[in-house]
Amino acid sequence: MLIQIRKRSDPRSSEITPKSAYLDYVSRRRFLGTAVAAGMIGSLPLPASAAAPKKAALQGVVKSRYKLDEPLTDTEAATGYNNFYEFGTGKTDPATYSKDFKPKPWTVAIAGEAAKTATVDFDDLIKPHQLEERVYRLRCVEAWSMIVPWVGVPLADVIKRFEPSSKAKYVAFETLNDPQRMPGQKSRVLDWPYVEGLRMDEAMHPLAILAVGMYGEEMPNQNGAPIRLVVPWKYGFKSIKSIVKIAFVEKEPPTSWNRSAPNEYGFYSNVNPTVDHPRWSQAKERRIGDSLFSAKRPTLMFNGYADEVAALYAGMEMKKNY
Ligand code: MTE
């Protein structure tokens, strides 16, 4: 996510050099890890993310059919290099500044065009469903990707419980808005709260999940505790974190990045190697953890999930509906 117009007072976004910054970080971690293991520099402090609060293991998680034939991204990379502007715009800011964030107790408001609307406690929202592990590729619009074993429940199953009406054409999501708990919200870098949306049929697609954990543990704060969306065929920014509201609406809802830079980020934001971002190509991506010297990988249509989701967009002009 690049911010085009920056006020003097806004923090600098490290995303302007996303790949090199990240690769430096990974190399540094790798070096430190190896060196510490070898007893060479045992007293060197690791980056802040290494000291992130430990999360509880999730019980009763079943494996699902959603697996990938590729190695998982290191936990440290997936929890140490994040986009979560509520905790700062730098890649290590979320791990650093979310340390004291207490994600429980937590409620989610279910609102709008549905037979049942309510403010639901996190446990009541999730407990009726079977937790599944889903290994998905998350492809960021910044042209890097990760392979993460998410733990969550199908979004469709949660939606059905609230019986949306025929007027519910879209689902709108909202992140917590509390600058005391999310210090990045003291900056006007985005219009808070962070908001996202899906068309109803996208939200009901079996690939879309509400994730409550990763790597078998509760969701780390920096990855969107306690509950976030994961929509694997779309750019990462559609996967909104720390959700407090889910509303069924008739009209296409606003989305944070589209509001911030409409010529760069559309409502759909499907991973599409043939539609470039106005300022860089989307044809290839760097897999987090790959060596600096290895070639970038080709980006796959719909992030590799075309067989499952292409039908949602049949007849739609993808270049226009980016
Ligand atoms: N959700 C909120 N509330 N705020 C954010 O800044 N960043 C998005 C998305 N969800 C973001 C968010 C972006 S740009 C990406 S790439 C993914 O979260 C990153 O998810 P990860 O940190 O778990 O890899």
C-alpha cells in the first residue's frame, strides 16, 4: 500500500521499499538465528517481534482439504513483518506496538439487512463452528506473499446463522476504532475505522474464512487478534483485521484503501497478474523467506484459486473492476 499524498505530520511508510526492507529484515533474523544457535552472539537482542506475547494453543482444530504443496512461511516472518496501520505504518510496528493490546473480551456487532442482528461475544460467535486449519497463500498488493496455516471458520457458516435478507447484497466489515488501544490511529494516515467489504456471493464462498488463529495458536495481535477475515484470492488488504462489526448492506460499501487512493485500489482487488498497479507490475512476487538471489515467482490468477473463484466474476471486465 503506497500513500500517494503525504502530509508533513504523517509517518513515513516503509512500504516504499517493501521488498528490500523485508529481505534485510529476514536476512538479519536468519543471521541472528544462526549466530545465536551457534553461540556466536548469544547476547544480541533479537528484533522486537521475537518478544511478542505468547498466544495460547487452539484446541479442537481439524485439518482441512486446503493445503499447499509448498513450505510454510516461518512463524517469525509472518508475525514480524506486517501491515496493520492501527499500530503504525512500518513493517515491524505492528509487532512492537500491539504488545499490550488486549483482544479479549471482544464483541462483534452483526447489523443491517438480516433477520437476526445482535452484538455477539467472540466465543458465542465462534464456538458453534468447527475450527479448521487452512493453509493459504496470502499475496500482498506490494508483490510479496506468504504461506500461512490459518485457523478459522467458514465466513459463510457464520453469515447463515444471522439470516441475511434478499436486500443484503454486500457485507461490510469494520475494525476496532480506539486510538487508546491502537496507537497508530492517532495518526490520520487512513480514515479510521479501517473498513472493507465483499459482495454477498464472495462472502459466501467456501474459501473465505473468519480466522481466529495461525500456526495452531490464537491470532497474534499484530495479525489481527482476535478475529480477522482471510480472503485468499484477493490482495491482502481485503483481509481486514480485528473486526468489531459485520453489516449486511444493499449498496457497495466503502473500503479503506479505495477511499485513500481510488485510482490504485478498487473494490474487488482480486489478485491478477495481468492488471498492474499504476506504479508497479503485479506479474511476479517475492515469496517471503526465499533467498535474496532467487528469482521472483510468477503471480497466479486469483492467487492460484482460479478454479474455485473465477466463476464469481464471469462476464465482468476485470481491468475495469480492479
Ligand atoms: N486490517 C486493518 N484493520 N488494518 C490494516 O492496516 N492491512 C491489510 C490487511 N488487513 C490492514 C488490515 C494489509 S495491507 C495486508 S497485506 C494484510 O492485512 C496483512 O496481513 P498480515 O499482517 O497478517 O500478513
